[in-house]
Amino acid sequence: MSIEYAIIVKNKTRLETLVERFNTKSQAKFYIERLGGDFEDYEMEDEIFHQSLSSLQKQLSKVIKHKIIERAYLPSYIFSEKNMIVVIGQDGLVANTAKYSHGRPIIAVNPDIQRYDGILLPFDTNNFINGVENVLSEKYQSRKVKFAEASLNDGQRLLAFNDLFIGASSHVSFRYKLSYRNNTEEQYSSGIIVSTQAGSTGWMSSVFNMAYGVAGLFEKNFKPKQPKLKDNQLIFAVREPFKSIRTQTGISIGVINSQNRLCIESLMPNGGIIFSDGIESDFLQFNSGSVATIGIANETANLVNI
């Protein structure tokens, strides 16, 4: 089926968010500068982003019809088979978009190469149109990225490009029963993080940094090494597990694959949730009686390469 429309996905800049909060730019400036912040950096970031967005739109309008949607509307937006997706923003926006893309080709554009590393952003405004034309001619190359999946016993499911979080909505300690590799134990922790290969260098890396920092304090010449995942593997870690008469800490980290899945039974009467990729507004309720099975989804993200 031929592509007829490009959907541009963007997020608000920090300056736009500040103006929404304080009603005017001058009030936002007063607030930031009163606290010793550099308001010019916010202005420069905003200006460069909108220059990049304007350039992208002008180039795109010569090739294909398009419209813009904001990140906040991704959970309710339905991409069709006649769409290609052009993401302009930071790496996290690519992750947020991918899980709703239903395999549609994603052209990820770095709007500010001096500011963002762009690990998931192979294009900029100087070359992205080549990717668009390649997609239109169906001659593009892409990277297929597998999702993590949380599947509940009531049939609900949630995908993650980078991370799943299973825990309490208020980020207080969470009680649950965890099963992995034929072992089961009741636990009490601040939640569980599950990361894909793409996400393992993000949130999950902070867990390793904390663990290695503690180990390095008591062991001289300690050499930290975070394991590298394959694309058909996930890794999970239990955050701050607490050992008591009823709760154990024997299962604190592990690799998930097609043979070894993670099963979690909620023991929270209320306030339990599962969300993915930092979007807390798009979540599954995970209260007593709910059982989540964590594994690798059949769906993949379709990230266009240069």
C-alpha cells in the first residue's frame, strides 16, 4: 500500500513548557534567572528547534502531505498503513513513538546536533529528505527493534521500546510475588525495571551504576562491567529489595528470553501500575489478582537508516 501522508511527531521545548507554567515568557525568565539559571540557553534551544522544524516542514511539503502531532497525543493516535512517521526531537521521543507505530517506518531527525547525542537519530535536517524519498520509493533500509511486552491475565498488554516499570504509582514500596526460572518468592521493593537492548544503556544503567558504586566502596580494584544484551533478550532488576520475615531478595536480576520469562503477581490492593518508556499517563493498573508475564513481543519498531 502506497504512503500518502507523513506524520511529524514533536514534543514541546523546555521554554514552551515554562511559558505554559508561568503564562508569559517574561515571567518564566524572571523565575529562571532569580534561581541563577541561564535563560538564554532555554531561548537558544527553542530557537534552534523551531528553525529545524520549519526547515523540515518546508522540505517535506515539496514531497508529501504532512501534519504534526504532539507527544502527549501519541497514546490515542492511530497510525495507518498509509503513514510514514517523522520524529524530530530527542532519542526518548523515538522510543515513545515507536511503541504506537505498528511497524510504520520511522525517520528520526536530530534537530540540534550540538546538543543531542542522537543515538536513535541518524538523520538531521540536511539529509532526512533522502530517507523520506527512499521510504516513498520502498527502497529504504531499516533497523528492526524488538519490544518488551507486559501481558496481564485479563488480556491487557503494554509494549516498551526501552523500559517497563512495574511498581506503585507513587513510587513507594511495592509488594508482589515474583517467579523466574522455576523459583518463586515474595518481595517488597520500590519496583522492577525491565529493559530491552535499546534501553539497557538508559534507566537500567543507573541501577548498575548504583550497585557498582556500593561494591567499589568495599572492594579495591573493582572493575564494573554491565552485560551487553542481544536483540532477543531483556534484562530485569529489582530496585531496593527489602528482606524481612515474609519477603526475600534471592531473585534480584536476570535475563529474559524466549525460554525464561518473568512472572509477577501483584499483592497491592490498590496503586499498582505498569508503564513504559517514561509515559506514566499510559499505564496498566496492576493491583491484587493481576498477574503480569514479561517477555519479548512479536511486534518490532521499524527505524529507517541512512
